[in-house]
Amino acid sequence: MDITLTLGEFCMLAICIALFVLLLRCISLIRHLIPSVKSLAKVMENVETITASAASVTQDAEGVAKDVVDVTSSLVSAVKGPTTLLGQASSVAGAIKAISDIVSEKKASKAEKSDGVDEAKASSEAGKNEAPSNNNQTEE
């Protein structure tokens, strides 16, 4: 039995076999792609959840940042604004320090005077005690 194929029929047969193999590969690809697409759907749901929470946190952070800026600007304006208030506060602090220095100097001078009186009493009492003991030593 002889089979005679022309060149055109042979090319047509090769193309049909290639299309059949391509069809089988596409079916295999789609079968493996379906679980990946399902996993991708779960991942996308997680991404949406994370994005929503990140957006809310970002809005909260923006609110906090605006509050910090407001507080900082009000603090700066309070410090810079009425310089007489700052000058008055430093004057009051200087006056309190000067008063405390005066009080501590008076306490120190009183302590020195009382130490001087105590030393004089101690030396006079020591002189009285030493005089008889010197006589006792000379008598022996």
C-alpha cells in the first residue's frame, strides 16, 4: 500500500498536529492557572483590607501631625508673643534667687558667729581644765 502525500498536504498535517499539541498545552495551562487565580483573589482581598486599615491609620496620623503643628505653633507664639510676660517671669525668678541667697548668707553668718562663741567657750573651758592638770604635773 502506497501513500502519496504532496508537500501541501504534509504541511497541512504538520500544522494540524501542532494545533492539537498547542490545544493540549493550553488546557493544561488553564487547569494549573485556575488555583493560582483563586489564590490571587484571596490575596487581593487581603490587600484591600490592609489598604483600608493603612488609609485609616494614615488619616489618624495626619490628624495627629496637624494637632502637633497647632500645639507647637501656639507654644512658639506664647513664648515669642508677649515678651513682657517672659521678662516678668525671669525677673520674678531672679528676685526669688536673690532672696534665697540673702537668707542663706544670713544663716551662714549666724552659724559662724555661733561657732566662734562655742570655740571661745571651749577654749576657755579647756584652759581651766589644763591649768590644774599642769599644776598637778609639777607637784609630782
